[in-house]
Amino acid sequence: MLIPLLLAFGPLQPAPPWDGYLDDPSLSSRLSGWMEAYPEHVRIDSYGTSREGRPLLVATLAGDLASAESKPAILVVAAVDGLHPAGTEYAVRIGEMMLAEHPELLDDTTIYVLPRANPDGIATNMGAVNVGRRGVSRLVDGDRDGTVDEDQPQDLNGDGVISQMRWLNPPLSRTATHLPDPAEPRLMKTPDRSKGEEATHLIMIEGRDGDGDGLIAEDGPGEVRIDRNFPHLWKEHSVDAGPYQLSEPESLAIAEFVLAHPRIVAALVYGPNDSVVVIPASDQKDETKQTPIGIDAGDQSLYTKISKAYAEHTSQKRASNDGEEGGLHSWLYAHRGIPTASTNGWGRPDPTAPEEIAPEESAEEETPSDEAGGDAGEAGAEEAEKKEEPPKPADVEAAGWLAWSDADRDGSGFVEWETFEHPTFGTVEIGGMVPGFTLNPPAAQLDAIAREQLAFLAALLAMQPAVTIEGPEVEAVGHGTYRLRMAMVNSGGMPTRTSMARRNRAIRPIVVRLDLDRNRILDGAPVNRIEGLDGDGGRAALNWVIRPEKNSVTLQIDDPLTGVRTIEVPLPPQGEEGDAS
């Protein structure tokens, strides 16, 4: 009876890459459990609403919730991409492990956790069909025909996955674009004309020509991506970037949250981009030759330090990188001056090596006899040397994932090519890599990965800026005149703001005001702006020569990270000098 059932209902559906992950109700329940277990340390709020009406949740973790907003903070944002629900799993486990095992980390620092920045995209992929959706729910006229989302991908073969179609020898009206990779025929590649290769197949998304325009699945939902919608390096006229910057409720809500919390000193973003396994380039500029693509050269040492901490505390050796254009991580870094680590959290594993042949088995194998003659052995060696090395796959990374899928995941990362009678094209094949397979580890590995991520987050927390004030010192120089000195020093490992943001003057500086009539200030400025303080002892010294009418002066320090402080400085009688601190 098994064969008739398969024929009736189609292929068996493979387990999705996020099998065992948290859906929306499970996530809400898990977060509610935090508040029940740690009511004095956890608050769950909504910082916005998705386009489909799902709440955008934020967990505030603090040693004392009453003073959480006044402490320096670390921002953790996860699942900005609909294909990366693993980010949610890391963020949730990090929060739970921190609360249960390391609550001391919250004594002086607040942690804001945004566990699912793109709930609509993830909910769609976790439905009956893995559609491979990365973006949010904005309706888009992707093919510019006046109708929105009318030509969507379709699961034609009923296997629960939107994969690809390949059409062998299409007619001239539909030019072939790819051929099977000689090194791994399941993967497709573009032809290398220098090697005499010619395209044999047309590659398309699995679906039909729903609107009769000759294109397949070119206008579906989820085309606008959160991680393309932020202002830095935003790509105008690109469908996935959105119609304008921060056009999506999900991205706008994150931006408003960041602006409302100026004491965020560092951020950790889980998504399709990486800045920790491979440090972003610091020598590339956009077409204007003004804006760095990647990081500013002045931030090279900072990101090197962050990368070393990541390598020390995690076992991830490989990562994917989906670009900087419009990314949350690049906006936080370049526009808000916040040192930001962006990571997939997991990279391609090596396939498990097959078991070695036991010695007794290898001894039974026939081996060339010495009596066969030295000439024969030498000839065989020469012949082996003449043999060409096997071809290398065009896409080494994809071939590596395929090998791991075969060896360790029972082939679940790839839909094997199978013929299908398409209603328009006739015989085609449906297959290809499973969407999300390369971004989401097996559920059994999530705890171990999250523990490593918590260790890195703790290291990031230990690097945060630590600004202290030296002085002020007062020296009476005679005739009612005084010399006033003070300095601000950052003993933390991170700068107060990135070099990129300081160079662009994209953020509010530290402002030091001397409350004294300008005519009474003989040297120095009444208002001083400090664009930022480097880490590891970065210092800004201020000096004034004043002739006040009163026996004290007031200094006001307005620091975006630490707030406003007022220092009343008493002035010694003339002929005396001292430290007024």
C-alpha cells in the first residue's frame, strides 16, 4: 500500500532545517517564563508591530529594572532574515543562560534582546511549505506590470519545499544559462567559455507563469528585506531594499528603539552577515569614493579585537556574508557609532570522515608483488602522476554544504533532481538546495552554540567603554586669575563611538560647558565638543584660564552614553592652589 499512497499524495516531505525550533506561540511562552522565573530582572515589552500584526518583542534584562534605562546597554537583535530563525534560538538561550548562570553580568549593564525582528517571514517559512522567504510582508510589484505579488513560487511537486526547476535544451525563446557542474553534477554553474563549455539548462524558481508574461515566479511575497532597508549604503530602486529607507514597520521600529535608547554601547546582530569570522575590508569605498564599504580604517583595530574575542570563545570557522547595503549592522556602526558584531552564529561543518579500513581488512587486499619487477612499479607511478586531478567545483562552498548534507544529514539539505511534467514547459526537473539549510544548525546543536555565543557576549560586555573624569584641577595664578584643567579618559576596550561615525559627525558629541560669562574666559572655549574617545586609554584634555567674579564655577558634562553631570568647582583664595576634585 505504500507505493499507491506515495503516488496519491506526492513525495514525502523532508524535515525543514528549523525542525524543533520555536514558532510564535512557543517563543511567547518561553519569554513569559523569563518574567515568571526572574520578575526582578526581566521585562517583556513590544517595541512595534509587524505588517501582518505580530508583536515585535523586546526583553529587557537588568540587575535592577528600575535603573535599567540609566545603565550602559548591549543590544542583541536576532532573526532579521526570514531564513535565519536560528538567531532567535541563540538569543533566547543566551538570555536564559545569563539569567540562570551569570546574573552578575547584569549588575552594571542592561541587555536588550529583540529575539525575532522578522516574525512574518519566519512564520511563513515555518508553515506547510518552506518557501524560502527572506523578507517582510510588503506588497510589491516586482515585475512592474501594475499587479502585486501575482506570480508567486509554487510547490509543484508537493514536497514541502520551494526549490528550483531546470529545463534541458529550452527553445531559443528561452536561452539556456547553466550546465551541470562536472565536479558535482547536482550543482549548476554558468559556462566557462574559455574551456569550451556551453549552457545546456535554463534555471528557474519552482512555479508557473501565473500572469502570462513569460516569466516564472518573478513576483512573489517577501521581497523587501529588513537587512536591506536601513539607511547606510541603501540601494535605491532595488526591490529588496524597499521603496525608501526604513519603509517597513519592522525596520522603522528597530531604528526608533535604538534612538530612544542612547546608552547602547555595543550591539550583536544575528543574521546573514558576518563581521567577526572575517573582518570587513577597510580599504574599499563606494562610487562616491567617500563612504567606506565595510569599516573605516580607524576602526580596524577595534574589529580585530572583536574578531579575536569571537575566535577565542566560539568554534565557528566559516561564515557567509550577504553584503553591507542597507544592513542593520552597518547602520548601527556607521550612523549610530555603535560597535556592532554581526554573525550567522554557525558556519559550514566538515563532513564526518568515513571510517578507516581496519588493518586486517587492508591486509587482505591484493598488493603488487615485489617479484613483479621494479620496472612495472615505476611505470605505474609515472602513469599515476600523469593522471589529471579531478575537477574542482565552481562553487566550493555549495559543494561543501552538499558533502556535509550527504555525510551527516542523510541528504536533507538537497532536493534530488526529479523529472516533472510542467503545464507550460513539458518535461523539466525539480530540485536543488533546501532554502535555509546553510543558515540553521540541527536543533540538537543549538544549546552548545548558544553557550559559546554567551561567552562571546560576555567578552563584548567586558570591552564596553568606561569613561572617567580626571580633575578638575584649579591653579591660582594671581590677580584673580585661575587655570582650570580636566580630562575625560576611556579605560574600556571599545571607543565611545566608532571612528566611522565620528568622521561623518553622525552622532551627538560629548559636550563640556563652562558656566561662566565669555568675557571672564581668558583662554579656552566655553563650550567644548568631544566627538568620541578611543578605547584603551583614549583621552581628551580641556584647559581654561578664567577670571571669575565668584569663588566657584560650574562645569556641565553632557555625555550621550552616561547622561548629564554637573560639577561645582570651588576656587581657592589667591596665593593657594589645589585639586578641586
